[in-house]
Amino acid sequence: MEEWKKPIDSGAIPNDGSTFDVIVVGGGPGGSAAAGYHSIAGSRVLLLEKEEWPRDKICGDAVGGKSLSHVAELGVKPMIEQTPHFRVDSIVFSSSDGSEVRVMLPEESFNRLEAGYALPRMQFDYMMFKQATDLVIENGGAVVQNFSVTDVIVEERPNGPAITGVTGHIGTKKDGVIMSFNAPLTIGAAGYNCPVSRKITESVFNEPFRDDEHFCGGYREYWTGVGGCESDTGPIEIHFIDEVNPGYFWIFPVGENVVNVGVGMVISEQRKQQGMRSSLKKMQKWITSESERFSHRFKDAKMVSGTGKGWQLPFGSPRSTPPSFQPRRGAMAGAMCVGDSASLVDPFTGEGIGNALVSAKLTSKYFDRDEHADGFPADQAAEYMEALWEELGNELSNSYRLQGLVKRKRLMSWFVRRASKKPKIGEILTEMIASKEAQGQLYSKWFLFKTIVLP
């Protein structure tokens, strides 16, 4: 049996009422990374995961440069390289009129660019959680699987409200054991519907938690035998087509002749649609079975039974009139949120793992177990949110503008046609999707003008 299909022994369950330095709610990549970084820094961490391994996570399955620098620090990269995965050597882009360009990724760029690997989240999350479990337990902490948080505890203090811990149950809500845990810092890492994030935004500060203009719906299936995806090295494909706008249809091989096929679309736009386009599942069925451009590649392919699943992605798009912090409030006294819980998904690519890991590491820079033993203060929470936007704001704002470009079909088609004739533009497209380290020049209108328009 593959390693990632085995249970993970997470050790003894701590006593009800136990106190830790840090509680992490959510054991996905962001939560596992946060637990790992804080453990390395010397904190006693309690890592809580709602599900139990082995478990799946719906995603596009691409893991790359920004992510890999963190998984290397946490000791996970060698584990990835020893398991089946797809090595990405290029990215194929296409637009609504059928224009297409393939941009190669030089070998020396694999670690700099985001599109280095593609592998199922069942594998990737398993390795991240397994390593986090080892780090947490080695440093005196605890890990609990099958734990659902039902309440985030808020206390009124002289300087204002502060989160001081969580309450939840192990097992089912009806028959499970109810337990509470306390800590100076609670980290929300439980995805787009994280209870810590909801408590901060809606309950404590009465600010918006959800905005459909900045939420995306995603739907993915695993297929075998897809035409053009027979190798364990090759391109991932991103197709900006009429049927999914704003958004895209993707084909991401993940190794061993398995391909992640999916669609993603902004929820506010999807709700304006009629018929087929009102359902991502129906949209994908039409693309794979009837569309002139893609159906021939799925003629002899087979969908893996039970893998058709949908999920939501909270974009990190800048809000035009934010009530407090961009992209939304993600911290307060006693708590910080990371990844999807902090609404950090890239609005152009839909990628979220890299930003989750960046934010996870950043939380460990703003919490000191000795200095903050009596509670993580509000001023540090504000500094964390400001530093997070300073780190990711330009990138997320740029991606939001690119999302707008996709809506303008003629302009996008012209851009892709131009890229097929001018290699430098193809490189820009790759930087837009893949690079999270070298996007600075993309913010310059003059750079874009002279590169795209001038001969």
C-alpha cells in the first residue's frame, strides 16, 4: 500500500483544558506548515485536524517554486521527490479563439517558478501533515485528528477582546467527546470556511467574511488515458475559453497516467449564467464530451469513479473599500489566519498553497512564546496583517487586473497570439502564472507596453 493511504499515528490525545503555546486549527498545507514553523521555533503546539488520514483534498494539485522553498525548510521536499509525481517542463496557454502558446520552463527555473511539480493533494497533504506531526510531538506538543472546532473562545480583556482557545469534539457531534484547549495564540488554517476567521470577521469586528465578487467555485475530476498526457514529464495546460469566463479550464497531469481535469469560475459571474454554465459539473461534462476543441482527447479516457468534487476559493483580490485590512481582516488579539482562511488565493491562477505557506511562516515571526505568554497582542496582529499585504499585495493586485483581462476575450486572444510569435511575451505569461519571486517588472506599465506592443 502507498504510504499516503496509510493512517497517521498522531499520538496521545491531551487532557481536556490543556494549555499550549499555539493552537493550529486545520491540518492542510498552511496549518501543517504553521505547526511545523512554530514547533521549530520552540513553541508547544496543538495541531487540530477535522478529518482523519488518509484523506483527500479537492485542488488543482500543482505545487511549485514558492511552495517548494518552504517544504524544503520543513524537511518535506525529499519525501515528495521519492513519491510518484509529474514534473512540469512547460505551460500551455490558450484563449477563446483557439490561439495557443507553449512556454518552456528551463531546468534552472524549476525552483524559481511555481509550476515545478503536480501531484495529488492526498499525497502532498499527507507528507506535510506527517512531518508536522513529527515536529510537533518532538517539541512537546500534541496532534489530534477527527476534531471539529465548534466554538472559538473570546474573552473580554482590558485592552479589548482576545481569542484564548477553542472548543470542539472528537468524533461525531452526537457521540463525540467535547473538549476545550487554551493558548496565547490560535492560528486559523481550516480553509475557506474556517471558524477562526469567521469569529474574527463576523463575530468580533462585524466585518464581511464572504464576498462573491472575490470567491471562486472550482470543480475537478481525475481521469486516466487523456490524450497528450502519457508521459511523467510535460506541460500543464490552462485554457481561457468562453465556457469558463472569468476563469479557466485546466488539464494537470499528476503522474502514473492520472490527470487532474477541472474548471474554476468567479461565483458572482457563475450565478449570472443560465443552463449548462450555471453548473461547473455540467460545464466540465460538456467540455470533455462535446466541445470541438477538447472532446477528442477524452474519447478513450476514463474518469476515476468518485473523484468529481467541487470546492470554493476565497480570492486575495484587493477590496475597493475594505473596512480595515486588505484583503480582509485576518488577525486580532490572540489569533492569526493563514492561507485560504485569510483569503489569500491568487485571483488569476487560483493557486493557494504557496501563499498559505508564506503566511504560515510569517506567523512564526510575529509570535514569541515568552514575550506573548499572556496573550498575543492586538498591535502584533495588526503588524502581521500589514506585513502580509506588503509581501503579497502587489502580486495579488496584479493578478486581479489580469483576471479582468481574461473577461475581454478579444484582447486576451490577441495577447496569446502575440505571445506565440514573440518569445518574451510567452515568458511574461509564464511569470504571471508561475513566478512568485520575479513579478516586480510586471507592475510597470512601460515595461508591459514596450514588451507587448513595440516590435
